Amino acid sequence: MSLQIYSKKRNFENTPEPSDKAVKSKSKLSFVIQRHKSSHLHYDFRLEMDGVLKSWAVPKGPSLNPKDKRLAMMVEDHPFSYKDFEGIIPEGNYGAGIVELWDHGYLSDIDNSEKSAAEKKLKTGLNKGILKFRLFGKKLNGEFALVKIKYKQKNAWLLIKHNDEYAVNENYNSEEHTSAKSPINKLLLKEQASILQE
Ligand code: MN
């Protein structure tokens, strides 16, 4: 049901993205953050619930500084298998551009309950518009919240790091935590070079 919008937006004969076969992870819930260079560079923040990935597009990327409130626009659910997707979405397709993994790992509720209890609490938070969760990733760890806000656009949330042992005081720019080998960075360098030549 919830993947209808995802499937409607895509033609799986033309994009390498996974189709909507629902699968679930076994003992723990998963999260993934993908860096996506389409018409704009943004980060896609995805949390597993009910066998799909609840998804938000975060234009400025996540932050580990609790003072930052990063706008996160909720988008359509993505299939669970999307958590491993990296690659090029060809021109003419929805979201055409480059997708690369930025961070991934496990997701839980704040109390780190076992999977089914955690999932229940996360879904309650999601429905209330105050979703508190804990990440166990390579770059992002500890407590976070997604808070739904009233904004000119619907589906606007704020992504906020809670103050815990993983929080930082200094400025946090997710762009400074990308891989040197990143295909997106290579493309951005090329674009900069061509602008300088003009
Ligand atoms: Mn995206």
C-alpha cells in the first residue's frame, strides 16, 4: 500500500533503483542516509518502520550540533531494499542524478527497546509528529528527534540532535564528512571547473 507513490513515480525499466518488493530486517531496524545530487544536492534520511523506509529530504544535511534545526521534508516511503542503493539515476527519470551512501546502521527508540517494542514507539511518535529515536551509525550516533512543524509547505519537519555524548558544539557541515572518492564530489569539481572557464 504505502509504496504506491514510490512505484508510480518510477519506471523500473529505466532506473536501477529497486522496485517495491517489501522485505524487513530481522533483529534490528535499519536506517540509511543517502547523499543525492539531483537538481539540488540534498541528503535523504530514511528510517525503517513496517518494512518500508520512512523518508525525509534534508537540504542542508544532518548535524551533530544540537543548536541546528535542519529542515527535513517528508517524502514518499521507499522500499526496504533502497537502503543499499547507490548509483546513477539516468536523465529523464524521477530524481535523475547520483545517489551515494553517506551513513547507515541501526535504529531504535530512545530507550533502545527490542525491535517490535521500538517499532511501536517510533510509529506512535511519527503519527504524533514528534519522533524521537536513537541511531547506531558510522557518522551519526545517539539521540535525535524529527519534529513536524507548521510551514508554508506540508510535510515539513525539523531534524534535531539531542544533547548527549555524541553531540558537538562546533559547526557541523555534513559536506565535510563525505568521501574523497565520492562520484558526487568528482561531478561537483567538474561543474566548478566549467563555471570558472565561462
Ligand atoms: Mn533524494
